[in-house]
Amino acid sequence: MDLIKFPEFNHILRKKTRKVEFFDKEIKKIVNEMKKILTKYNGVGLAANQIGIDLSIFIAKPKNKFYVFINPEIIEGKKETVKEEGCLSIENKWGLVKRFEEVKIKYQDIKGKTRTLKAKGLLAHIIQHEIDHLNGVLFIDKALEIYEIESNDKKT
């Protein structure tokens, strides 16, 4: 498994992912591989379809802690703001995207237990970006402005 780049693998990045129904060793294996890939590329978020897996899973690492979200759904958003973002699957492009500053999310953990989480700031931003991925939406679809850069540092 490795990172999929746009537009070469447009089909997997552009379709809504399948809901996870079985919480088994395979899901844990996928999540562990996603953590390795996210670390390798120095990112802050990664959706399963970004590594070619058609499942509704994403991980986030805004600081030193990994978060795992399975079958996520935003149930509330507050205070829209415009922030800069990039994407591991879209090289050398950044854009200004309108996102909620705070979100409440419903999801399942690695064991299948349903949970809710309130997030703000960078974690809220990552959550929205990654849920878009799981729905086949890229940040370039929502960007108010897109620009080219020479290198990518922290991306979702």
C-alpha cells in the first residue's frame, strides 16, 4: 500500500467509500498501514481511499496523537472560517477552503463502538477534509483559491 496521487487514480479518490461492517484484524492492519504512510509523508490526515482502500476510515494526527475514525459523520458544525490547506494526494497545490472552526462528529472506533467527539481548530479542519475524501470530494473542489507551491510540508 502507498499513497495514491490525483489525477492518475481519479476513480478511487472520486467515489464515496463503503461503510465498514466488520471490525476485525484486517481493519487494524489497514489502520496500522495508514499510520505508517501518514508518518512517511509527514501528513496530518489520511483517508483509506488515498491508499486505494474503498472503506470509510480515516486517521488524523494534528500533533503527537493518532485519532482513528471509522464510518464518520459530522452532526454539527459551528463558526465557518477560511483556512489554507493542502493534500498528500495532490502535489504542489494549496488552496483556501471554507470550513467549520468546530465540529461534532459521530463515528466508530477500531472495535466498532459508536462514539462522538467535539473538535476544534486543526483537528476539526482535518476531520472535514478527510470526510470529504471519504465522500469522493477533494479540497480543490471547494477551494476559493488554488495556488502552486514548490514543496509540501504538513498536509491532510
